[in-house]
Amino acid sequence: MTDHRAYFDTSGFVKLILPQESGASVAQSIFGSDVILATSMLTYVETHSALARRFRHQELDEAEWVTALDRVDLIWRSFEVESVADRHIQAATDLLVRFSLSGADAIHLATAVDLGEPLTFITWDRRQAEAGQALGFDIFPDLD
């Protein structure tokens, strides 16, 4: 097995859960590749929040909602999940000032930094992608 990791932030993970989303096939291409899949425990909560929001706004019907929740648990088992530790919070505090990020985005990047390289950072968030690139990560997909 390779020692290369692909770190999925929540925007990337949600693409794995909702195959109808724009960009889902791109996320699936990484999911099906020979890399170690990684994410933060934060992704679990954020993904459920994103799915609940879509359900409340009737972007998902009840059957799609139930299927999506089942997919979260199924796909989650394929990931190396990093707990949010004090060191991630401290590093995130520095990153959010340096790159003008949200707290959650900064925690994702701090967690990825802690994993070390080689690492590809999977995100559909342009600001987070730019920060990840400045930190030396390969970014996927190319958002330009």
C-alpha cells in the first residue's frame, strides 16, 4: 500500500455521499484510488449538518436522506479518522489568522498538516484550497 494520503475536508466528503452533486465523480476517483483516505472527526459532524440542511430545505427527500445517512457510515469506515486534539486547535488558531479561514476550515488544515506529507488535500472550498497550497499540499481538484 502507498504511504500517500488523501485528506478529505467536508466539502469533499459530502461529494462521496451524494453522487448527484457536481464534482462527485471527481471525489469518487480519489476514493477508488490507491491512497490512504484521511479526515478529521469534525467531518462527521459537518457532513451530518450539511445533509440535515439539505433535508430541511427539501433538497433531499426522506428516502434520499436515509440513504445518505447510511452512506456516511459505510464510507466513513474506509477512512483514517483523526481526532481533534489540542494541538490541532492551537495550530488552527494560527492558521485562521494567517489565511482568513473559518474555524472549521482551519481545523481541517491543521489536522492535515499534522499528518505530514505526502498529502493531497481534497476540497471544493477555494479559500481553503489556496491556504492548503501555501502550506505545501497538492490540492485536488484544481479549482482554477
